[in-house]
Amino acid sequence: MSRYWSPIVNELDPYVPGEQPQDQQYIKLNTNESPYPPSPAVTDVLTRFDASTLRRYPDPESTLLVNALADHHGLAPQQVFVGNGSDEVLAHAFQALLQKSTPILFPDISYSFYPVYCALYRINFETVPLDADFRINVDAYQVANGGIVIPNPNAPTGIALPLASIRQLLESNPDSVVIIDEAYVDFGAESATSLINEFANLLVVQTFSKSRNLAGLRLGAAFANADLIEALQRIKNSFNSYPVDSLASACAIASINDDAYFQQCRERVIENRNSLAGSLTGLGFEVLPSSSNFVLASHPDRSAESLYLELKTAGILVRYFNKPRIDNWLRITVGSDTECARLIAALQQVLG
């Protein structure tokens, strides 16, 4: 605590990202990064990019990237917003759309950045418990609220809602903004972007970090009707009018245009996920049904914390959450064939 801080700083409990240790080389299965490199088209952009253009500010509207995303999703450019990672896009959405007198709602087991945004922007919130099977019950969201935030698939459970449930959520909350956070949607869930022209209260947020293999690029996007996008633009232009740099934009467009590579990578992740879940089940783990690039697993005879520590000693990082209801579960990123095999071999040793 410092006497020079603004009062709110003392009240913040910042988000804690997954470990990024520097002491040795680990097999990193803790931060849901892709095991595969970006599209070769991205590499080509990096090779050919004219560095002299970096002396100029980027296009503040990211016009080429916005147009590419609009074409890809069958939307108008006025329905697309881009920013530095989906975390920044979500932060703008919380500030622009969720500062209401009534508490907003999101699941009790979910992305732990949501309560951080609420503290930063002084937003009241209430969490809605997942059911006994760690699933979202959309009926529980039919109460007065200032907005709703749902990750689909949810994290860290990996369980997805069908599009019919998203539709039900929107229909039962016509006076609230409903944000669907689709960071992992490409690994087995249905995107709600198809509902945007039908529901004025829907905002869909996506990222290039997971299925596009570009976590280091820091790029995210939102899709909604033009009215909601204008609200995000007003916040952005009151904060940073040049958020997406020229190089990131060019790389992102190249990734969007290489659909064959995108499909190839996501299919490999899905195949590896299903194989990993089967191997973990064979070792006695309970594994939740995942539509993401990770699985949530629990062993009946060993604590999650002890398994996490023993795997770390073996040079493999997984994510352990010391939080109610999930403190005996490990979130394990789907790695390459080799990484998954190393994980299973290490677990066989640890479990004896």
C-alpha cells in the first residue's frame, strides 16, 4: 500500500494469470495456448512486412481487419469491434454496457477476470451457481439484473451451452445486455454470432489467442448490433484511439484468410482432447465433457494440489485453482500428441 495510490487501488484484487516460470523449460499445459504455430500466411506477413510503416500511427478504425471479420461472420462492419485481446474488449464492454444500478450476473465458477472488472469499474454483481454437474442453468438467470455474462464454453469447466439455451437467455432478458464470451467456441460449441441480427441485446466476444494460435499477438473482437458497438467505440476512443497496431492487424487478416489451416489445427486439438480425456479416464480420473481446448479432471484418490505439485516437479505445468468447488480439479490444456503422451506417462508414474 502506498500513500500515493488512488483509493480504489487498495481495493483491487487483480487477476492472477497462469504461471509463466523462467527457471526451466516446462511442458506448458496451464494457460490454454495452442500447441501449434500460427498459419504460414502469418509467417509470410512477418517476413514481408515493411517495418518503415511503423513510424506512422495505425488506422484508428482498423478498417481492413474489421472488414475481414465482418465478411467472415456475415455481418456489417458497423457490427464489429476490435481491441488488444478479448480481455481488453471485455473490459470496455463492462464499462460501456454493464454499469447499472442492478447487479449483473455470471456463473460462480467461471472466468476469474469478471469480478476483477466489476471491482475496477464499481459494478455490483451476483454469481449464479452451476448445478451439481457443473453446468449453467439458464432458468436461474430469469431474475432482475443489470446484464449477464456467460462464457461459452465455460471456463474452467469446458462445458458448452447449446445455441437454443443462448436464445432462451436472450428472450428471457430483453432489457439486459447479454455478453457471450466465446474464447473457446471453435473447439466444439455453437457461436452465437448467428443470433446478432435477431437480438439487439447480444454482444459476442472472441479472441485470436486460442484457435488462431496467436496468443502473443493480443487481439480480440466483439460482434453486436451497431448500437452496442458504438458504445464500445466511445469507450475505446476515450481511452486509446489506436489500439490495434499495423503488424497485428496484418497478421490477423492473414490468419482469417487461411481457413484451411485454421480448420486443420482446430480438428487436431479436438482429436487430441478426446484422446487425452480417454487416457485420463483410464487412469481413474473423472473428466468433465469439454468443448474447449482443455479438460477439467479430478482423481478420487489424489488431491489436485498434490498432483499439480508432482507434475510441476516432473516439468509439466497444469492449472490448479484453490477455490471452492473446484479445489480438487485440475485444468489441463490440450497439447500436442507428444505433450499429451508425456503428461499421461508422468501421471502413470505419480499414481503408481
